[in-house]
Amino acid sequence: MAPKQNSLRVSQGRVVGKQGSKGYFGEAYSAITAPENASVVRSVAIFGVAIAFFSSSWSEFLLPPL
């Protein structure tokens, strides 16, 4: 009798076909650190830094002297 084949496939180093192996935070971390999402993550981070800067007292250094 031939051995049973496993239904899991390996795609780019990750196991595909196994549902629910990671939790919510594990999946979110995988999505954030994925190379195809790097530009979006970088843009959101720069936007967050800009908002934090403009809402702080450091933004007063951009005002011209009176």
C-alpha cells in the first residue's frame, strides 16, 4: 500500500494549507514584516512620526521669528 500524501505544501519557506496555525498577532506580524508590504509600512510609520512632531512643542521651531 502506498503511503498517504500530506496535504501541506511549502511555498517560499512557509507552510501553506494549515489553517489556524498562527494567532491574530502572529498573522499581523507576518503581514507587517512581509517584504511586499515594506513600502506601506514605511509610509505609515513616517506619517505617524510627522503627526507626533507637529502635535508636539518641537513644531514651534518651524515658525519664523517675529
